[in-house]
Amino acid sequence: MVKISDLISFDSFESVVLYNEGIELENSTLERIENSFSFLKEFAKNKIIYGVNTGFGPMAQYRISEKDQLQLQYNLIRSHSAGMGEILSPVYARAVLLARLQTLSLGNSGVHISVINLMKEFINKEIYPVIHKHGGVGASGDLVQLAHLALGLIGEGKLWYKGEITDAQVVFKKENIQPIEIHLREGLALINGTSVMTGIGLVNIWYAKKLLNWSILTSALINEIVQAFDDHFSEELNGVKKHQGQQNIAKEIREIVSDSKLIRKREDHLYTGNRNESVFKEKVQEYYSLRCVPQILGPIQDTINQVETILINEVNSANDNPIVDINTRNVYHGGNFHGDYVSLEMDKLRICITKLSMLLERQLNYLLNPSLNEILPAFVNLGTLGLNFGMQAAQFTATSTTAENQTLATPIYTHSIPNNKDNQDIVSMGTNAALLTEKVIDNTYEVLSIYVLTLIQAVDYLKYEDEISEKGKKLYTEIRKIVPKFDQDDILSEPLMKIKEYLKK
């Protein structure tokens, strides 16, 4: 069980969201939440507090009578449950749920303890909100998407339950649990924040990290296949470039190929003997997609690490409005719900993963074009040239998918459309940024799957199975369990999807 106390780490987030570990609330957390609620309830009795005794957004100038204040919160949840489009998968919905629980547990929102307890029950019983992808503009937070989360908590709408979308009332009855009741401002507190974009973003980081690791391994393997010289990933060369990511990538490649029988030392081939040829038969240095891997993947690694830091800061932040501070005995109004931090980082991550897909596509193209590699048949075709096609058509899929990524990489951080009677006159589009990044990441796994299968076919053609590194051989063995060596044409879609599933998991 992961304990929710003050701050949640990326590792804890991973354990709960990706590996379905349960959570428990520390006594100090429960006490903090209860104190925050009690203070706000007393503090708001003779003061004007936004969203407690006022309307919302541009209607905040309307005072709400005491008899209508609780109904106001229900009205907010129901009216804002206006999402459309595809529905977030359970893993992303679980991430959103945990992200919202974490920010509310900080004690800066004045919610009743029953809200936190029910969200904990949802996570531990694997019950998730049904959230549509289209909704918020990310600058009173994720109002529309989070309204669907709140709708489930009040026992209305639909929920993910045992892998199926089910009426909330049915779920509550089967699990013998009770919906929350509004006590003060629970409606606003639940929907006013960045938890959807942050939850999606954190899952994106997890998948991006795996993509990067696979890309390092496959980049090492293609260098083995072409018997590249070792100096382009040497410590000496990369050490004179003062970027941590580049140095890390080069080091990882050195470690992977340390037991390879194929990587060559330049001094053994080009620095010895009397070389008087006017034209060299062997390449003096490789194409950029092989030679510049540390320089290309290095900034991607650095950016992923930075994005992780920013999003972990966000999930551990109070992104509500107003903010309750029991230490100063005051309530502060502002804009912590604004999603610019997440939006900008998701744009950065999406650009980086697009560049990664471009690297994979170029390495794939190198393998498929005998005019470039000079060691493999066209399209790594292990059958009869002319009669069979090898990986020819799969390249079309990889190329078109990479092109889609290049289009989707356009930043959305710089897009803003005023709305809400111009109350929200500059917005973040943070959830859009996170969802576009999700799409680019998933696309890149497709490109990677095609590239991996091509690499494995190349290993078989060259009979390098016993020459490549142990890590390369492990990948070879795992892929061959999914797709046996083939020299005759057959349908590739299903095997490629199985490879994609393996790589993502």
C-alpha cells in the first residue's frame, strides 16, 4: 500500500497507477483535511468566499442564499458534465483520480473528509470515473473533465467497473458504498484544478521513459548489425560535450555493446597499417541516425527528466481556487488552477517524442535500403526478391505515422481562445496538450514495433544471433517468441500489434 501523507513521488504514482497498488491515508493527512474543512466552514459564515456563497466565473457577483448553497454545488457538477469524444482508458482515469486525491489531501481546499475517503475506495476497488477527452480549456483547470469525476462521486453518470462502463448507481449498490454528500464547496473543489492534464501527463512520462530505453537498445543493436566503430559513443568524445543526457546515452550504449562481437575499434581498422587507397571500401563514419544517437537522444532524456520534475511538482500542489490556509487563518483567491506549467511541458515532451520517432524511422529506412547499408537485401526481404516483399509495406505505416507525429508536434501552449464571457481570457489548453502527447507516444510505439521486427529479421539474415550483445539477444529472443522468422509474405498487422503490446508493457 502506498501511503498518502504530504508529497507523492513518481515511483509511488507509478506503483498505484501502472501496477494497481492500493493506497492508505495517513492519520496526519486525515487530520489536515478535517481541520481545513472546519476552518473554512466557520470562516465563511460572515464573509464573501468565491464558490461558497457566490456564483461561479463571470457570475461570481451574484450572492447565493444559504438555503441554495449546497444545491449550487450539485448544479455545478451536473451542468459541467458536458464532455464529448472518446473516453479515457482506465489507466488514465486512475491517474486522474489519484492526482485529484493528492491535491485535495493537502488541506488547502476545505473539502469534507468523505470526499477523500470515497476517492480512496474508488482507487482500491479499481472503480474509475468515465471522463471524455474533449472538455476543458485548462484554465479554471479541467472543469468539464473533472466534473465527470465529481459526477461519479455523487453517484450519478457512469463509472469504469471491472473493465466495463457501468451505471454509477449499479456500482455503488454492488460494492455497498455511499456517494458523497455536498457539505460546503465540494463541487467546486473537485472540478477546479489541473488533475486531468497532470494525471495524463504523468502516465505519458512513464511511457516516454520506456520508449527512450527501447530506443537506446535498438540504436545500439543497429550499430552492432552494421559493425560500427565504437568511438562515436566513447566517453572521450561525448565527455567534451557538457550535456548530462548525451553523456548518459553514450554510457548506456557502451554498456549494452560491451560484450558485442560486432562493434569495431577504429584504431584496429583505420589507424593501423599503410592505407594508400584512394577510395575506402569501408565507411569512415556512419550516417547521422547511427553516429549521432547520443546527441539526439540526450536532449530527449534531459527533457523527460525536466517534465517529470514539473509534473510531480504540479501533482503535489494545491491547484484549486480559492486556497484555504489554516496557518494564516485566511482564504486566498487567485489562479492556481491555470495549467500553463503542464501545457508547456507536454508540448516539450511531444516534440521530443516526435523527434525520437523520426530517429527510429530513419534507422528503419537505413536497414531497408541496400544502397545505404550495403549488407542487407532490399526491405530486409528474406524470401525471393521480386516475388516477396519483406518489410516493404510496413515501412509505409512507419513513415505515415511519423508524418502524423510531425504534424501533432505543433505546440498548443501558444494557442488560446477566450471564453466564459471573456472571464477566461487566456487559457492553457493543457489537457489538449497532454492528450496530443498521448497520441504521439502511442504512434511512436507503432513505429518502434516495425523497426524492432526489421532489426530482428536483419539479425537472422546476417546470422548474428550469437554475435550481438546479451541485451540485444534478449530482445531477439523475446520478439521471436511473438513472431517467428519469416521469408514468405503474410499479414503483418496482428504480429506488429503484439510486438507493440509487448514493448508498452
